[in-house]
Amino acid sequence: MSGFNPYFLGTAFLLIVAVLLLFTRQMLWALPFGGGALVLYFLGMSQAIGDGDDDARR
């Protein structure tokens, strides 16, 4: 389980909760969980990419 980063685990958990709430037709309750999953996903992607100027001057 060392290959999973905390952003992926958090995104997966929030996405599962959002899908369960959508399945039970609790649309307004699913919005914060879906939004949180998107935020964690993009935050994890930006952490994986870095700041972009690692090899810019070589």
C-alpha cells in the first residue's frame, strides 16, 4: 500500500461518499463531497508535477 498517496486515498473516499449520496438521491449533500474530491484530486496532481522549474535552465 506504499504506492498510494494520501491525496489519492482522500479523493477515493470522498468520491465513494458522493456516489453513495447520489445513489440515495441526496443531491445537495453530495455536492460538498464531490467538490472536496475534485479539490484533493487537483491538489495531488499539482504536488506530483512540482513547481515546473526543476530543469528549466539546463
